[in-house]
Amino acid sequence: MSAIQYFQDYMPGNVCFGCGTRNEKGLQIRSYWQDEIAVCDWRPQAHHQGWAELTCGGVIATLIDCHCIATAMATAIRNEKRALGSEPHYLFATGSLNVKFLKPTLNDRLIRLEANVTEVKWDKKYSVACDVFSEGTKTAEGEVIALRVYRSDRPDEASPVFRPR
């Protein structure tokens, strides 16, 4: 059995609060393939509470956003039948984020996110659906429009703000 390949390990220079491996104060989420679904298991800490014993809605929105962005990147590479880490690498940014909170998410339980790309347009715009679970109960759902803003084989096409530093 091969080791899990976490999408965030293949996002160069990532300092994002939610998914950045280079942000030691961030959430440090880790997304991976489980069959055809992108999965992220994450455990909140006491300082992630909104109401007492409940995970902050803004933290849940960040989890959805970052997991979906990583899912878009991994899907783009998978659709090209390439390995994570192969060139060219892609960077995605959030075009929109829509979250629906269905039930409270307890703050002392593991949170599981499951996402998949539902539509790709122009090879740059990825619609990603995500469900959030706590102890097997769906507590939130979201949709992210992920926009490919950089590809390493065409760096001049990207706005300077999106070029890796």
C-alpha cells in the first residue's frame, strides 16, 4: 500500500491560513484522494469555537474553501493523467464561496470534509462541491468556484499577485 499523498504538499510556497504547509499558525489541513472523493480529516481545538463547544462557522467556511481549492488543483492534474508534483504545477484562487450550515458542528470531534469537482469550464473554472461531517452526520455543505490563476509553464500569463514568491 502506498503512502497518502496530501495535495497541500504539492502547492509550492503555500502560506494560506487554512491549507498552507508554510503557515505554522494556520489550520494546516491535509487533503487526499479516497477513491474518487477528495477527503480531509481535521480536528478543531478549543480556540476554534464560535459558541461554546461548537466550531466557529468562519473556521468551517475556511475548511471548505481550502479543501475545495486543493481538490481543484489535484483534479486538474488527475484529469491530465499526471502525478501530483509533476510539471506544470497549478495555483487556484477562490472565485466564490457558498456555505450552508445544516446542524451545529461540535468542536471536540473530528471533522471530515468530502469534495469533488462537479464542472470544469475553459480548463480554468472549477465548480467544487463539499460536504462537512461530524461523527457521520452532515453538518454543512458548500460550493466553491475555483479559478486557475497560475500555471508554471506559462508564468507570464498570470497576474503578478498570483506568481509564486
